[in-house]
Amino acid sequence: MHAQTAIDLRNRYLWLVFPAMFAVVLAANVVLVYFALASWPGLAYENPSERGRKFNQVLQAEEKAHGLGWKFALRYVDHSVEVRIVDASGAALDDLALTGTLVRPLGGIADTRLAFGAVAPGVYRAPVDLAAPGQWEVRVAATRGEARAHEAQRFVVR
């Protein structure tokens, strides 16, 4: 009779175990959904679906830019972004129109437009006031007439 009583006492609260396990799983899912919706979306481009639809045109533009043979050297120096651009033979490229954007890859900080000015043959510089130390990405596009090439590079500011 004693063994039967012990089994009854253990089984009396057994039905509470299953709802408790489901509550733990539900709480974990709620926390994960919250952080998934509140964090950085992970998008590298503003309109990824549009870019995907125009993928062949993007590839053709990339091949055309690669065919120019322009070489970019980007670096962060003295609170400014410096870009050196040379052609396939190594000659400095002057009279280029440069546009640039400074991006924080982790998000949370708005992208910054860069205004480049020529400081030497083939060397362009844009002043930058970084909002925080860490990893940054510079995206630069250079145009001369119909010719257009671009480069992106990441750097770390301590």
C-alpha cells in the first residue's frame, strides 16, 4: 500500500510539466522574434529585389567597369578618406567626378555622403567626421564621360 501512495503523489503534479515546457519554448521564441525584428535587417543594398531583377545589366556594367582597367587605392588618413586612381598603365587619372558613401556595416548609424576634391594628380580626398570607432566601408564611384567604375573597401578606425 505504501508504494501505491508514492506513485500517486508523483503523478499528481506530472500534468504541470508539459505546460511548463511549452511555456519555456514559447518564451524563447518570443525573445528570438523580438531580437530578429529589432536588429539590423542585413541588407547590403537599398532595393535588393530590384537589383536581382536587373542582375544581367549589373553584370554587364561590372564587365564594362573592369574593362577600363582603373585601379583604386582607398585609405582613411587624418579624418579624411583618400582615393588614388590610376589607369591600366599606372598613369594617374585626373578630371574624374567622384561620388562616395561612408557606410557603417553593422547599421545603426546613417550613411554619410562624401564630397571629394582633387589634391594631387589622381588623388582625391573627402573630409570625414566619424560618429564612432570601429569598422566602416567606403563606396566610391568614379566617372569620366560615359566611363564609370566603382570600388568598395572596409577599414577599421580605433
